[in-house]
Amino acid sequence: MEKNKKILVGIIGKNFGYKVIYKALLKNNLFKVVSFCFKEKKNYPDLPKNIKIYKNWKKIVEDKKLKALIVSVPPFLQKKILLSAIKNNKHIFCEKPCTKSSKDLSEIISLLNKKKTFLSHMVNYTIAYLPAFQLLKKKISNPKIVIKEADLEWVIFNRSSDKSWKNSHIRGGGVLFNYYCHALYYLELIFGNIHSTKVDIQNKINNDDNYILGDIIFKSKIKIKIKILVGNLKKHKKSIHQLRVKIGNNDFLILSSRTKKLSDQFQLFRFKNMESLHSKKILYKRNLSKKDFRISPTLANLRRFAESINLIKIDRSSFFIANRIHKIINKSLISSKMNKRVIIN
């Protein structure tokens, strides 16, 4: 690729595609957005006149000028688009969990493997690349640190009245695909591969509470107790995302966010003594900016995507990892149904 030549890209999807991905693209000189596809050709954002607006996603996929495609649509709509993009030799950047099932994603990977030309493919897992998460990973990679135990609590505001795909696991949402898949990705990035799960799962759109409760054991023998709950805040009183890692008798590293707004950032603390607030030390303090916290990690992923294209090298955040996440979710469902520990192959 010529030096300083931008990668021509098209974006499919109005919501996250414009609010996060497009705004992240404006912060770098690696890509040039040529076209956008929105489901309805009305009420779309104010874009430069040189960006073409399409209603039919096939028009973008078939555009031979484009080198890359960003797919920001619900998981149940991704399969046809991704298969078509591969057939048209487009590098792909898409949203998690990447299709609604391991079966669909395996079909996509199979087609990719048949291609003789290199195609980069990345899934935009964001939380794992926030500064506080990266600092936690660095801290616990210190050989002097011995992890005694850990637990993850993630309580999310109840959206049962929202009829969007985000509350439907059949369409790639719900507590499994909207939250659990995020947690699995960053937990493996921090602690290594998961060995087995034993969890209790409720994932029904009409329930006030949907949850995942239980424990995950890693190949490193680390055990994490997990509680992910999409519940009624009147009952549960708080919305929080907190990962606690015990590294001493009463010594903890705590990664947390209130998660009430998109501007809420994660912070990292260390407590030398959990019984004393005076022992608390802030290792990473959140940025009080009003900006959407998802833009920064998405920008980092887009930079990795560009590097992957230019160096002809697959990044970790690929379809292969997304496929593994799907398989862990499937194993978790089995462990919930059988009420026993299930090993991840």
C-alpha cells in the first residue's frame, strides 16, 4: 500500500455505525469513508456531500472501489452481509458478537478459509481495550502477583420494555450476547483461556430479571465467581460493573464503573485493606469527559484493523475469537441445563 494512502471504506448501519465508529474514524487519517448504508433513507445524520448514502447494503458490498467494509448492524442481520463481503473481497470490521450463532459464524469462517487472497477480519470488542482494563492486565501479569480469587458483578438497568434486538437472544442480544460475550472476551484477554464453566442462566425477554450466576475456571486454575444481571433498579438499587481480584489476604485490585451513562469511565483501585478506606489507592482515575467512552477503544481497534490490512496479518480480535466466545456461551447453556461443570474444548 502506498504511504499515507487512506483505506477506502463503507459503513453499514446508522446507530453505532455513526455515533461511535464514524466519529472514531474522524479522529485518524487511516480510512476514508466513501459511503454509508441506512435501513431508511430518512432522518439520517448530517454527512459530507461526498459520502454516498444507500438504502440497500448490497450496493456498498458490490462497490469495487471499496477495500474495507464496516458492518454495524444487529447480529441476526450480519450473516448475509459478511458472506457477501467475503465473496466481494472486502476486509471486514464488524460488531460483537458477530452473527447470532456459532453455526452461522463457522459458515463464514469456512468461506474465508477458501479464499486465496488475504482478507482481514476484526470484531469490535471494546471494553477490554479501555485504559483501566489494560492497566489491570499489566498489574496481574507481574510474576510477584498471586491471584487468590476473583469475582465479577455486572448489574445493568432493566430494559424489558425495550423491544429492540438488544433484549432478544434469538436475534443476538439478551444477557448472553449483549453482556456475557463482552465479559468472556475481556476475562480471557486478562486471565487466559477458560477451562470450564458452571453457571445458572435465565435469558427470557419478558422477565424482569435475566441473569448469569456461577463460576468460571481458567486453565491457569484461577476461579472467577460471576454475576451478570439485567434487572429492575428499584429492586437492585444500583447499576455497576465491578471486577475484584484478590491478590493478598485482604489486598484487592478493583476495576469498576457506575455504567449509568456512556460517559462513565472505568477506574482501577487497590485496597491494601478492604476494611479501611484509607488504604484505597487510585491506580487509574476516570476521565470526566462527557464523550462516549466507546469511541476511544473503537478507535484503537480501527487502528489495529488498518495495521492488519497493511501488514497482511490477522489481529487477535478476529472471527476466530468471536467463534470461540460463541462456543463458550453454548457450553455455558449446557452447564446451566445440566447443573454441572462443563469443560471447554
